[in-house]
Amino acid sequence: MSLSPLTFTGVSQFSSDLQTILDRAVQIAQIPVKALQNKDADVLQQKALLGGLNSAVSDLAGSLVSLGTTASNRALGATSSNPAAAAVAVTGAKTPTSYTINSITSAATAASERTVASFADSSATPVSATGTMTLAVGAQSYTFTLTDNNLVALRDQINSLGAYVTASILTTSVGNYLSVAADSTGRTNLQLFDDPAGANTNLLTNTGQGTNAVFQLNGIDISQPGNVVNNVIPGVTFTIAASSAAPVTLSLASDRGQLSSALEDFVTRYNSLQSQLKPGVLSGDTAVMQLQNVLRQIVSYRTSSGSVKTLADLGIEFNSTGQASFNQNTFDGLTDTQISDAFQYLGSTTTGLGGFSTSLSQFSDPISGLIKMEQDGIDRTDRSFQDQIDTLNDRINVMQKSLAARLHAADALLAGLQSQQQELNSTLQSLSLVLYGKNQTPF
């Protein structure tokens, strides 16, 4: 409950003095309230700073996860000698190697046909001799009776069949055609028969029945309905984009750029967190002290084997204030053997340098992390302070009203005495005039 200041409205000449007395009494009573409010502001500031700290910890943990993932995958990247024919991406492979697509006969396309004949009016010209039709899509057939014998009704009924095709009307200068296209790629059977029990006439052309992706990989003939190939080479996905008589080479190799970018990101995230752990409002905080210890472990982490044993070997340097920087020249000078050893040093998401992500996650976990627990404790402290402030304000309001009532009574008494004094002065002046013929100075 907030405090509601009272304005003293007196009738005596001392009313302003009585207002000062009331205000001063309230100000003195509010001293403990202001002290609690200042303490509450401090803990709320601490909570806000912990929120920023939590974000920085989470970012650094994520950066270490990225480093660990890059290392465990050996920063493997994929390239294609002809991306216009076949694009490639690593999806889990960890071994440098190469594959050859000897030739690409065709990329997968969706079947698409139109009616052989055109129709003058989409809403009026009959399209069927009997009104009964059968749509064939692959091995599946759908027989239906037209609600209206025209192109619009035919289109709408085909689209309502759930046959994984889309029908539309093509309007040209020579008439209207029905177009039927498969929703997915691959060689298929796409036909539309009129009077299936009688003449059984196919109304569609037979020039666009779709194609499979047909190619040779390392001399093996492969044909599939889709262009995305993710079940042939473990951990590699490639996409057939166009036919090619010339071979296409898919190469998997360690990409230094991936590792360099991951190390630069680590430096940025580290500096952000390190700057928030400097002395300030959070000095002495349990989480801060423990985080400082984790950062010291990260900075000093080293291995006993391999040519890369420390962060400095990778080009990460630290100045006198603890801030990190990435020396690109040092990194660029690493040999292939050193890059391989760097992967061993960095480890994975649970081992090596990358393994420190687990330690940091214990602080930043949104449910059970140490920082979250501290923030929950601050929330409880805040509620306690607010309860105390409300209690004191209630007491001050009661005191204020009581004191105001007493001051009003005193003011009324003072006003009465002033009135009596004025009457007495008037009487004395009148008496002096009668006795002495002049007014005497009143008492």
C-alpha cells in the first residue's frame, strides 16, 4: 500500500506551522521506508545484472558447443565441382574423402499434362460424353461423376480427390485447357479417362509424365523420384539440379574457415562474459566467483600431447586486463598436422575445451541453473521488502491520520483563544476610552 500525504487545512494563524509539524513527522516516519526501497532497488539491479550475465554465459556455452561440434566433425566441408548440376552438404560425415557422379541423365521433374483438346467456354462447354471420368495417378485410380459437365467442375472435383495432383485452367487465344500437375517429382502415370466403362478415352497429352533423378555415383546406376539424395552416402546430402554428361566430383575436406570463424566467435563471447565479471554490484556474488574460476580454467586449459596444447597455439592471446584477441596470422600459419591436432585439443561438446560448455550450462540453465536460482532468491527478497514497505506505509498512514486529527483539534483551540484575545482587547480599549478619553495600548 502506498502512502497518501494529507494536507492540513487549519483556521488558526498557526495552521502552516501545524502543516510543517505533520510533514516533518511523516518524513521522519518514512526514513525506514526509504531505506527498504533503496535496498530493494539494489537487489532488483542485481537481478537485472544477473539476467545479462546469464545471457553472456549462455552465449559462451553455445560458442564452446559450436567449437566442440566443429572439432568432432573435423570442420568438414563439402564442395561440388559443378554446383549447377549437383550441390552437396555435410550432414554428419567426419572423414575427408571424395565421390564421383559419373553422369547425370536427368534431374527429377514432376509430371504435368494438359487436355489434348481445348474448350470454348470453361463454364458451359461439355467436357465428358457420359459425365463419368477416371483419374489415374501412378498405380492409383480415382473414378468420379461430374456434378456439372464443364471444365470448372472438372477442375474442382480433381482438386478435391486428394490425389496429390493440382488441376488448373489455362486460358489461351484458341480456347481453354485443363492442366493437371503432380505435386511431387518422379516418373509416374498421369492420365484422365472419359467414359471409363465404355470408350475409355484419355483426355490428356502424354508428353510430360515426369522424370526420376537418374545418375551414376562411383559407377553405380541410381534412379529415384526426388532430387535430394540423403540415403546413399552416410552423413552427406547432395541435390541433383541438372543433367550433365561430364563427371561431377563431390569433395569432403576440413574447412579452415569453419574453425577460424568458430574461434573468432569464441573470443567475442568470452570477452563479453569476462567484462561482466569485473568488480561492481555483483562483486562477491557466488555465481560470479564460480564463473571467474571456470573462465580461469578455460584460459589455462592445455593438453600434454600434440602440436597444439594451448589456446595461444591457435592464435588466441590475452592482454593484461584478461581480454582475448584472435591472431589470424598465427592461425593461418598452422600446418595441416597442427589443424588435425587442434581438433584433438578442442575435443567435442563433452570433452576437451568444448567440454567446458557443460560447466557453463550449469549456471545458465533456465530452470535449474545457479543464476536462475539466485534470481529466484532475489524475487523472494523483493517480495519481502515490498511486504515490509506496505506494512510501514500502513502504519504511517494511521499515524498521519491520528496526528492530523490532534493537530486539527489544537488548531481549533488556538483559533478559539485567538478569538477570545481579540474580544478581550476590544473590551479593554473600550474601557480605556471611557476612563481616560483615549485608547491605551492593549495587553
